[in-house]
Amino acid sequence: MNENERLMVYELDDSGEKKKVEVSEEELQIFLISHPEQVFVIIREDLRRIFIWKGPKSPIRSRFVSSRTTIVLQEELRMECGLRPCKIISVDVGDEPLEFLSAFNFPHTGIALKKIMRMMGEVKKLTLTRRYLPEIFNADLLENSKTDGLPTFKPLTLGYFKSCGILIRFHDTKVKFFKD
């Protein structure tokens, strides 16, 4: 295993085929959010962890074969480049383990998504006053708007919610959440 290769990412398809993807650790969150229909195997040998990231719109078959394919991939990498045995952790969008979020310094958007879903209940629309956003959501998900100074979500947070089927619209002092 290459010393400089701290992160390896493989895309999986529903037949179990895998393809190595070149993506930096800094670009990983944007990359994952922009591919909600995919399943990726993310290897961090320095942590001795392999994460199976399952996009919210990924096919059921891809999710099903991902565990078996990941075990085979780990064995191949152990033989080819001396990958040490790693713990395999499944990552479902919206229910990401803290270990995964911490490994890549991702904000806790899954927790925020759960809060929104719980607040929405069975309805398809929720309206909140923007000034209360910091009381509901972690500061790492928010920023102040340059136009009116009110709290708004960071672009990555908006992308994450959209990939999970939640649309967000800002109207003056209100923010509206819609189930897609």
C-alpha cells in the first residue's frame, strides 16, 4: 500500500463490479453528495476502516451485494498491496455513524436530517423562522446570509438534504422544508 494513498474509493455496481475512483479527502463529501444513486467503498487504512457508503437513491441490489464485494475487495488488496485487515462499517445516508463523520471531518447532517423528519412527521411541508435555526441545528451546518444576515444552511448541507429527498427554500425570515 502506498504511503501517500491514505484514502481509496471504489464505486460498486449491482453486479458486484468495482471501479477505483480518484477523489481527494477534501473533495469526498461533495463527491458523495453528488452521487446519491451510487454505493462506494471508502478505505482508510490508517484507521483500519472500510466504509460502505450507500447513497439514498442507490439500487437495493447494489446495497445487498456491497458487503460481499467489499470482503472480496479487502482480500484482493491484502494480497496485491499488503492492506492490513480492516473493520468494515456500513454507512446509510441520514444515519451515518459518528466514526465515519469524524474520520472525514463531515458535519453531522444526518442528525439534522432526523430532526427535520421528526418535526415534519407525516406532513410534506414544514416552515420555521430562520432566526431559530441555530437553536435547532449544529453551527457547523449553518452560515449567515450575506444579503440579510439571517442564518442559512451551508451549500453542502443543502446538497445533502436534497440528495435525501428534502428540498429547502428560503422566503424572507422563513425557511420551508419540503419532502420530495
